[in-house]
Amino acid sequence: MSDNSLIDALLSPQDPTARQSCKFIIVRGRLSDEAQHALDKAVDGIRQDAGIGKAKRFSATWLAKVLRSFGHDVSVSTIQRHVNKECSCDQPEE
Ligand SMILES: [Zn+2]
């Protein structure tokens, strides 16, 4: 992370009323139905692999690499947030 984005982050305290849109889901929206399905399976795979430790087959790092190699600009932390359900996707609708 560059200093600039750190400074931006430090100057932007969380606003509980504003939902951060999930970049992962934006990338997902650009894919075909079939690719979206495969992507969902990959996310499930990461969730299920979490905690196993060794012999990890799925990881956020792996998924970011795959997506980037196909031209989708998505960061490991974006994927990690989505996998951990810390993004806007899993917030209950109000
Ligand atoms: Zn998300």
C-alpha cells in the first residue's frame, strides 16, 4: 500500500451509513454466467480451505492471480474481504 492510500484511509473514518461497494462483485458482474458460477465455486473453495493451513489449493492470492492473468484488476485484499464477508455483499438489506 502506498503512503497516499494510507493517508486517505486514515483521513476517512468509517461512515456506518455508507456502504463500500465491493470491487469483487463489480469484476464478477463483467463475467459470463458460466464464469460467475465458477468464480462462486472458487470463493466457496477459499472459504472451505481457510483454516486448513497446509496443502491449500484455493486462496485469495491464487484467485487474484488467476483473475489478473485474465485482465481483471482485483486485489488480494478485495478478494479476502469478500471471502471473509467483510464487504458490502453480505450486509443485510435495510
Ligand atoms: Zn463482496
